[in-house]
Amino acid sequence: MAETPSFFLTMMVNGQPGLSVWASGPSVAIGRSEDCGINLDDKLVSRQHARILLEGGLWYLEDVQSTNPTLINGQPIRGRSVLYKGDVLKMGSQQYTFHPEYPLGLSRPTAVDGTKRRKGWLVALIIFIMGLCVLTLASVAFYLVYTNFFLPK
């Protein structure tokens, strides 16, 4: 039997962890409405403000057309954005830290110096193409030498 997806949000008060709210399920609504899985008592939060969902093994935060913006690490989101362990979410006047329990989720990729890791796929593609070029040139050179192309006939 598979475990139910679960996570908790820790409220940040003056930069320090405060109360935590635990939730489970593949999709949890967040807002002022009593129907939401996580009910926030904040006038700056819409009745249906956002939802956290698990899809394809990744956690997402989705803004559901809230009146005030939903932020991840200080950046407003539109639609859906991937959530990483430790991301700071801001909805209304409150900040929360995201902690996935099951599945564990991903850590935000960072380089050694703490900056965001650049997308390495482009570098890998360039190296692959250069390798193909070298292999092609070596094959042509081998063929020319093997067939005595340079020797007079």
C-alpha cells in the first residue's frame, strides 16, 4: 500500500519557526474558506488562495487567481511553480516554510557558492556535438589513410 502524500508548513514569526500545519493528500487547498485543507485566518488571503499538489513525483504551489500575490522565496508566481524543501511561501501577511514528508521532494539546486545552478543541458549538448564532430573527422581521416587516398595511382 502506498503512503499518502503529506507535508507541513511552518509559520515563520520574526524570522523564527513558529506553529506548524500538517496536511496530507495529493492536492491541498489553502485559503480563508472553511472548505480549504489549510485554513488561514488572514484578510489578505483569498477564500481560495492557492493549493499545494503532488504531480509526477514533484511538489507544486499553484496560485488559484488570488487577489494578492503568492510568493516563493520572495518571487511572485503565476500559475504553478515547483516547490523545494525549505522554500519560503508567502500568502497574505504570513510566511511559511515548506517541508515535504512523503515523498520527500527535492532540495533546491544550488552551486557551491550558493547561486542557482545554471542549466547544464546546453553545455552537455555542445560537448556531445563537439564529440560527434571529432569522431566524424577521425573516421574520415582513417578512411582516407586506409584507402591510400593520398598516394598517386
